[in-house]
Amino acid sequence: MREVEWETLRWVDWYNNRRLLSTIGYITPAEAEEAFYENLAALDKAV
């Protein structure tokens, strides 16, 4: 049971942080989120 849980956690980590998303230019979700918040901060400064 412990091994199944560990492998599930590894897969969830990969899915949420490391997989490449083709629809947004083959970047990871973490990179996309970082770019989103950078854009949001830039917009706040512009206003």
C-alpha cells in the first residue's frame, strides 16, 4: 500500500509541476503560473 501511495504522489507531482503543456508552448505548469503572476504584477504597476 505504501508503494502505491508513493508512486501516486510522484505522478501527481509530475502532472502538476513538470509535464509539458503543448497548448501553451511546451512549458511546465509551474513556468506558466510564474509567467502569469509576473504579467499580473506588471499590469498592476502599469495602472
